[in-house]
Amino acid sequence: MNGRPQGGEADWPGRGLLSDLATCLRFYSRLPVPRLPGEDDPHAAPDFRRAPRMLPAAGLILALPAALTLLAAWKLGLGPFLAAGLALAVAVLVTGALHEDGLADVADGLGGATRVRRLEIMRDSRVGTYGATALVITLALRMGALATLLDRAGAAAAVALVLAASLSRVAALAPMMLLGPARPGGLGAAVGRPEAATLWIALGFGAILAVLALPFGLPVSGILAMIVLGGLAALGMTRLAAEKLGGQTGDVVGACQQVAEIAGLLGLIACLPA
């Protein structure tokens, strides 16, 4: 269902992981990902029972352009604020504002009086007052967090950006693992629920990335705070979706990624000397 190579093709070590990585990159970004050898249909609907195990690696790749922009702008003397703004602009371009769109839809939807009305609002392509306000606030928080990290950690801010992008996408699996689809015909139902093994592999890859970030100057306490606070933020959004929507949607997953990323960055900043 996700363009995974067919059984008749010759297999080789790591082929499944590479296929899942390509699936995640196609689903979560606007990057041109070429057809892999043996893929039946690279544009088929993704199968999220296994593919999310490569989310940490996909998050790293998706965040690299923004991280390099952050470093380049800072080194050119544009200052932390402008560097952070340019980095966020690149990040949004790479993903096509996928997660931001989900956050805005959820914010608008939660203003509805009933579950049915909330889901109707979330399907509306127009952005309302709640959605616009949520976008302004979250973009400001992300920009402020990156600017503060540049002030306190220098070049390590780019590593923090990549790590937050990877870990927050793993945290955003929470609603997919814990909730059923809010609407039978929605995206949340179409892509499937990740298997338990998929979650553990994603967590393992995320832990490896967290360890690899240590030599770049990020404190252990800060990385642990990123993991804990990011996870708690995603769980909080998941609980809110359960209460207000009766399940998860693709928009809820996007909202979880956004709040997890912000909570993770703020947790790291709290552990850095001012």
C-alpha cells in the first residue's frame, strides 16, 4: 500500500528501512524523493504500520536545510532573531507547512460546540481566528526558542533544531498509537495504526540521535528535558483530542508534532545557563 518493493524483487539488507524512509520523506515533505529500485508505486497511500520506524531519520533530513540556514545566517552576522526567522521559513517550505496546517485546523476545531461540529470545522480549508492565533503564537515561540539557543549555545542550536524535529515526530505518534480514528474515512484511518515494534524501533533511533547530540555541547539534562516535555506535550494533545474529538486525525498528529517540538526546545533552554 505504500510503494514497498514487491516480493518478486531481489532483496538486500536495509531495503525495507530505506523504503520506509522514502515513504516518510514523501508523506511529510515537499522534497523530490526518487522512485527506489523495485518500488511498485511510490505515490501510493502510505502504510504507517511500519513506515514510522524511520521517522527520526526523516526528521533529521527534513530539518537539515533549516539547521544549515540557521548556522549560515548566524555566521554572516544577521543576528539570532533574523537567523531563527530564516530557518523557520526554510523549515516550513520543506514540509509545505504540513504540521502547521494541522495545528491551525485543530485550534479552529476545538472552538466548536459539539464533536460533530468540531470535526466539520477541521475539514474546512479556511483558517479561522483560533487557528491564525495559534499559528502566530507557535511560530513566535519557535523563533524565540531558536534565537535564545543561538545566544546560549551558539552553533549547537542547529543540532538542537535537528534533534527537536526528529524527537517531536516520534512523539507525534502518540495519538496514532493510543486513539482510534475520529472519522472512518479520514487520513488517520487511511494510513493505519503503527505496530508496537514500529514504535520501539522509532524510539530506539530517537535515543541514538539524542546520544549523538551530546558531543556537540548539549547538556544531558537538557536532552532529557526535551524528551520528557516533548512526550508530555504530545500526550496532553492526545488526551484533548480524545475528549473533544473522540479520536485522532491527521491534523491532531500535526498539532502534536508542533507542541512537542516547542515543549522540547523550551525544556532544553531551561537547562542552559542564561
